[in-house]
Amino acid sequence: MSGPPNLCCDSDIGRAGRNVPWLTYRYGFRKMVPYCHTDDAGWGCMLRSAQMLMASALLRHLEFDADHNATSSQPHKQQQVLGWFEDSMGADAVYSIHNLVRCGQRYDMLPGEWYGPSAAAYVLRDLCECHKRLLGGPAVSMVITSDEKVLCIEDILERMTRHPRNRNSEAHRHRLKAPWTSALIIIVSLRLGLKTIEKRYISHIVRLLQLHQSLGIIGGPACQAIFFPGLNNVNGKLHLAGLDPHAAQPARDPESFPCKVKLESIRCESAFCMLPDKLEPSLALGFYCHDRNDFIDFYNEIRESPMLHVTASHEVHFNADLSFQKLNTSGQNEWQIM
């Protein structure tokens, strides 16, 4: 039998998790009006894990922007991202536990109730859209899919170019090759078994985590949710390396952010490690595609995965060769993926 989960060095947490804030249970924050909850201990671990996945995506997005914008201040931008996750009812803390719970009520979820990965993903999507459209947030869109839905590549290209459909026109086919104006987060909610995860999926989970577009997994052992951004070798076996939100820490006054005590409290000293076959079968995978070319690379990597249902188009006669090409950014011939 496999051993229990254990701790490992945070330097081995993986590329996706090196700069991710450790967002845990907090107690003593302001009430979740009109409810009386002043902590999320015992029920908020999935929401905290979802926060960490979203923070990972936003920080990665800022890294790309900084590479192309010499005037951007990376430390300032990072502090701005952390402020979006403060425990506050305010609109500035768009991804706070308070706003996640408030949005969750649209899906008949109340504070104090335990979220599954799918419900947490839909709440993130709604807040991401609100952040971008109403609050002037980063140019990031989000798509949610599942093992019951087909991830249609043409639909995503339609969404990311933001024009009405006209499939029979040359303009439509040309538009699908246009560069994107925003990045894309994809969250895939899966159930990979009944009571335990089916062994045939383990190697595919590991492979997906190794993609450069991977943000990580929200899931965990029985009755727990943990954010796993990477992998680590423990005693010769490949383990998931995660950030465990189950440590209850005192809340800090949002007005005092960023203070030294708060910044220290969101740094995880040790990763939580467990074997992939100990995962609960319900989980969600996150991916970040910075632009159209990155998405095409992602599609090439996942289109044969037995865990994901992917199709180029809903229409049998759609000419994919005209649309599913990487953009030529180097003056060379375009490379077609189909």
C-alpha cells in the first residue's frame, strides 16, 4: 500500500507554484453580511484552493506582460494581485472569500457549505468576467468544461475574437486566425472514478501537469481540497506537490495590506506531497494560454488525451486547415496543426 501524504521542500513545488501565495483558512475577518461567518475553517478549503489557482494564473499573466512592457513595475503588480484576494467585502478584493461566497449563492451555495471543484470553478469564471468587464481588471477570459462536455476549439476561437458567427464567409475563416486581445484560462472539471480514481488516468494526470500551460489541480484526498501546482520526486516516486489551505491563520485588516506579517503568512515553507492515486476522483485541472499560439500548442498536446473530450469543430465539413494555424510571428511559413 502507498504511504500517507508527507511534507517536502518548497523549492521542489514546481514551476507553477514557486510564486503562488499560500491562501489558507482565516479567522476573525469581517462578517459575511448578511450572514455571521467570521471564518472559513472547516468548509472553505476548496474556495481557498480555487483562489490559489486563480492567483497563479494572474501572476503568470503579469509575468508575460512585464516581459513586453518595460515600464511595468513587477513588485507593484504582484502586490496588486494579492490585494484582489484580501478577506474583504469590497469590490477591490474581487476574489476574496467574501465575494466568492456571495457569487456562490447564484448556484444555491451558502457560506458554511462545502464546495466541489465544479462549483468553485464556475464562481471563479463569473468573478473573472466581472473583473475584466466591470472593474478594469486584466485582459483574461475563462472557459469551464468537464468530462460531460466537449471542448470545441472553434468555439473558443469564436469567443476569443468576439465577433458574431458567420461560418460560410471568408471573413469568418480569416478572423479565426486573428491574434487574441486577451489571455485564456481553461478549467476542466472531471470525475475520474466512483469512490477512487481509476488507475488508467494517473499517467495522464501527471503528463497534463507537466505541460507549460498547466496551472495545477484543485482536489485532494478524501474530504479535503488542496491546490497542487506541480510534481515532486519523493523517495523515488513521483508525488503531487501542493499548497494545503487547512492551516487556520488570523485575518489581517485589509487596510494594512501589504504589511510584513501578512506577506510572511502567505509564504508556504513546505509543500504537501501525496501520490496521485490518493486523489479523490472529483477534481479540476487548470490551464493558462497567454495567446492564440499558446492555445494551439495546448490543443496539440491534449487532443489525444482520454480524459478530455476535444473536437476541432461541431460541424463535420468545417475546413480546419484554414483556421487552426499558429500565427506567423517570425517571418517563416505558418505551421498547420491539422
